[in-house]
Amino acid sequence: MSAQHGEGSGGEGEGLIRTPKQLITVVVLSFVVPIIGIVLLVSFVTGAKNIDPAGSSATSPEAIAERMRPIGTVWIAGEKPPPGAVPVAAVAAVKTEKTGEEVYKQVCAACHTSGALNAPKFGDTAAWAKLIPEGLAGLTKQSIAGIRQMPARGGNPALTDLEMTRAVAYLANSAGAKFKEPPVAPAPAAAAAAAPAATTVAAAAPAAAAAAPAGAVDGEAVYKQACSACHAAGAAGAPKSGDKAAWAPRIKKGEDALVASVIKGLGIMPPRAGNPSLTDAQIRAAVAYQIKTNR
């Protein structure tokens, strides 16, 4: 009996921890397991706050497209700017002002050199003696608005008021006036530095206009603005609009030849009909209109 009792007592007294090594392992795990649990719980809670709402994830196509969107956008003047486009002030501001002599040679000489359409000739003191008393401001106002057969701004709407003032002063002074021609302000250093970029951007506009078909340009509007001053009355030897006999030999040369003559200038007519802002496409459209209406 005593032997059986001893074996039973020994089995009940044995536990899970039998050695010092097992004791140390249990103690270590009692600390490590709770710590790991706490770390995982904190990671889960904080990670849930960083989840983007549907459709706004950093990896969504919209978010990627926004990050890849160009910083700047360039468009041709006169066209509707694309969404988000911002004009570059330095490029838009670069414009070289013309002197009175330059404006005269490019725009006014077509009529004022020969006296076409009763324009007072350059250096004609008798003709200008009647006009000089009106003063520089009065004569400039007339040249800007247009008077009699002279179109507004001499047919070149790109000319500024100051450029028109300089041209009037230059013309009148050739015949004895003592008007003070407004000086041409030097270009600011920043604008001058931006000039190459401006030239590069602006060059796209004439190229695009030249590539455009003549049908895309209103030839009649170009004619009325730039050509009618001489061709409506047949001034300075220009073939008069409606005079089919005068136009017949010219039309036979072909549209390309006539366009080349206008671009280079012919006889008294200066290059580009005295309006350097006219594009090749606009000149071609005006020539096509003249051919069509004078066949």
C-alpha cells in the first residue's frame, strides 16, 4: 500500500516546468508575447487612418496623371487657352517699338511717297502747310481712326498709338513741322533676356498661319483692311478692283506669281502691301479673293 501511495504522490507532484531552463523560457515569453501584441494592435489602428478614400488613392490613374501634368502650357495667341494654362508675362511683354521712319517705310510709304489717294507727299511743304496747324495730337488722332480713303492706323492694326504718333511726326517734320517725335524706350534687361524665348514661341504663329489653307482665312476681310486703300480707286497704278481688263494679264500669271509679288513688293507697292504683320496665308487669301472677283 505504501508503495502505491508513493507512486501516486510522485505523479501528481510533477508540473510543466521541470528544469530551470524551462522556467526562464516561460518568464521571457510572458514579457515578449504581450509586447508583440501591443505593437501589432497599434500598427493596425494607425494604418487604418492612412487608407485613402475610394478614388483618391495615390496610385489611382487620376493621382498619377496629376503628378505627371506639365508645369507650364504654351498656346498660340488668338486661340482659346487650354485649361490651367497661364500666360508668361515675359514672353508677352517683349515687343520692339518702331521709330517713325520705320513705320513710314513699312506702312505709309505706299501712298505718301507717290501722293496716291490724295495723300500729302513726303516732304511736300505746300501740302503739309495746311495740315501742320492741326497739331501732332490732332493729326495722330485722324491717322489712328482713319480719314477719307486712308484706313485706320494706315491699314496695320498692330501699330500702337505711340508708333502712329512717331510716324505722323516723322512725316510732318519732313515738310517743315517741328513736332517732337516720342523716343523709343529701350527694352528692359529682363525682357531683352527673354527675347530669344519669345521669338521661339511667337515663331509658331506665322508658321501655323502660313500652313493654313487660304480657304481658312477671310480674303475679303484682308482685302478691305490692307488692299482697298489703293485697289479700290486704282491709285498709284494698282489694278482697280472690278477692272477685269486690267486684271486679265495678271490673273494669267497664276495665283502663286501674284502672291510672290505681294510678298516681295512690286513697283510702288511695298512688301506685304505695307503691312508686315500680314501672313503668307492672309496674302494668299486676299489674292484669291481678287482673282475670284475680277475674272
